[in-house]
Amino acid sequence: MDSKTIAFITMMGALGNVLFLISYYLGPIAKGVALDFSLIPTFISALYGGPIAGFVTGLFAGVLPGIFFGPLGSGSWLGLIALPVGKSLTGLTAGLFYKGLDINSRNHRSILTIPLVLVSYVPECLFTVAYFLGLLPYFFGLPYFIGMSILVSVLLKAWAEIIFMSFLMGALIGNQGFSNFVNNFFTHPKIGQKL
């Protein structure tokens, strides 16, 4: 990775934390459940920069959510570790799918990005299930019915956010000006340009 790519990943990680703070304070749903749009920069890094960029950006973007839902919430130290890991799984998956399916060289990449983003959330979704129904009960004795009720509200909210983000990412991928701007940070083949 060159210095421009590292700077971009750092900037996207910081943006993810800022987006989390804004959505957390403007969109509380219930105690311990709030809107979280910190994955937007993770998806941008993953689709434009690849799986490693998506993974690292997800780790950075998960820091404040990890703090707020970990030590400042009910997840203690486990939330501080688990939330960044979950977000990094989404970034890694999105980058692997986008690169592996060679979406960049296909026609209609904007439309193809929508289901790709949706599917990219599945590993984090499964990790979230394991967190609430396995890790929290094991480490903190969280009763199953409480974990299940929190999990349902978290996943409903998360899938609604991911649906919104999938259409947003489809629009961003299709925007030539945005793509040109982001492509300046990476040295590999560019989105919107044929190989």
C-alpha cells in the first residue's frame, strides 16, 4: 500500500466514526440500539480499494461503535472487540466479491453493486447472531430471551440500513465524478474504466 491509499483508508475510517456519531445522536431507536451508517466508508474503501482496504477501514470505522456499545453500553470489553471485527468482515467480503466477480469490468455495475452490498453484510450478520446468542451469554451470562430480543431489533435495524446503503453505493459507483475522485487514491484498475 502506498501513502495515498493509507491516507484514504485513514480518512474513511475517521469518516465512519463521524457518521456513527451523527447517526447515533440523531437516530436513537431504543436503549442500546441506534442508527449506524459507519459502514458507508467501509463499502467505499472495499469497492474502490479492494478487500484489504475494506477490512482495515471496517476495523477503524468500528472503533466508536465498539466504545459506545461496548464499555459505554452493555457489551463491555467484548463489544469493543466484536463491533470492529464485524464491520471489518463486511469490508473484506464486499472487497472480495467486487474483485472476484470483476464487477468493475461489467456493464451495469451500479445495479450489480446493490445485491453485492446486501450479500456482503451476511458474514457480519452471522457474527452478530453469534455475538448475542453465544459470546454475550458465555462471557456475561446474558439470558437467551434478552439476547434474542436485542438481536431481533438490531438485525431489523441493520438490514434496513444495509438496504439503504446498497442503493447509495450503487449510485456512488455509477457517479463518474465520485469514482474519478476516489480512484485517485488507488493504483490498481479504476472503477468506471475498462481494463
